[in-house]
Amino acid sequence: MKNLKNKNVLVTGSSSGIGLEIGKSFLQNDCNVVFTGRNKKNLTYKNSYFFKCDLTDDNHIKSLFEFTNKIFNRKLDILICNLGSGKYKPSISFSKNKWLEIYNLNFFSTVLTIQKFLGLLEKSKNPSITCISSICGNTSLGCPIPYSTAKASLNHYVKNLSKHIAKKNIRINSISPGNILFKGSTWEKKIIEDSNYVKDYIEKNVPLNKIGTPKDISEMVLYLSSDSSKFITGSNIVIDGGQIA
């Protein structure tokens, strides 16, 4: 990818799965990367740093900002907001507290992180933000309703914010992954429980007849973060094997 070398990158929700793969992909392109997670992770990668935090807590966002500001000497080039989870039991009835819990994790954690870090991004020559959403935010797929609604809100937030921060030369886009398999994922659990059901579901619903990998997402993140995509902002890129085409 064009001009990624030596870029300062922050990837939230990156102790495992898609976020971890995104962070490692930036390292492979000679970037400096801050990883985050609720549980401490010992990283052995060169030019990598880890900050333990819960970004549903405003004070933790502030602490992450102070850490990143110090590590990167007051300049951030790329912000990747990956925090979120759809692991909730489907229902048509959720308490107000559960709605707030899901929204805090899948929407407000990203919004408040972006707001906090915009000042650092402004100091970069070609700054960009990428938010990891979900195809559940694009259409009705039987996902938990608060989760789908939160991701739909995130997609609209990205589109609306893009017009405002374009004046600061900051680009922002979202990616909506479909079914992605990695260690500890929902799809790994489903395959263990009933691999025949998963095979049948994928054949019926995904035209490319396969489950995606974290690398499928990380490669698009690299593209959206590079100068190769300098004319793209406010877009939502769907990566789902054609499921909601």
C-alpha cells in the first residue's frame, strides 16, 4: 500500500480476531501500532504497544488518549475503531439497560473515541479513520435488534461526520463484514456445534459459498488507510461474499 511506512496507528478492540489481524497487517507494512483490549496481552511484535482499557468508560478513553499522545509524540495518522460485539441472544424484548449496554459497546465507544482523537489526527499529513461495522447494520438478517440498530447508527454517523471533517483533510469510512471465522468467533462456535448446519447456511445465503477471514477485512482496512484511497470518504464497504448484494 502507498505511503504507510512509519505511520502511527491506533486499533481499538485489537487483542484478538479481526482487530488483532488489522494491527498485525499495519506492522507488516512498517507502521507503529497501539493495540487495545480489556485483557492484558503480551505483544512481541516490533513497533507495537498495548494499552489495557474498556472504551465504554469515558475515563479509559481519556487514559488511552494520554498514552497514545505520549507514545506517538502528539501525532496520530490512522485510527481504526474495531470495538464491538454481536454476541447477544436474539429477542424482540430488551431492557433499557441492555439497550444502553449494547449501544455503549457498539456505537458510543467509537463515537467518543473519534471525538477525543480528532485533534491528534489533524496533525497528520494524510489522516484517516476506519470503523468496523457489520452487515447487520445494513439490512435485516435476524441479528439482535439493538446490535443491528447500533451498527446502522454507526454507518450513518460515519457518512454524516465525513462531510464535517473533510474540511480538516480527515477521511472516514466504515467496513461492514459478513460472516468471519477466527478463533473464539461466533462462527467457530457454530461450526463446533453443528458443522452441517453452517455448511447448509453458507450454501443458501452466501453466493461465493465461503466464510470470510480476518485478512479479508484487514486488507481493505490497509487500502482505506493508504494514499491509494485518497478520494474515498463517507463510504461503507460491504465484505460478505455477496450475502446482502
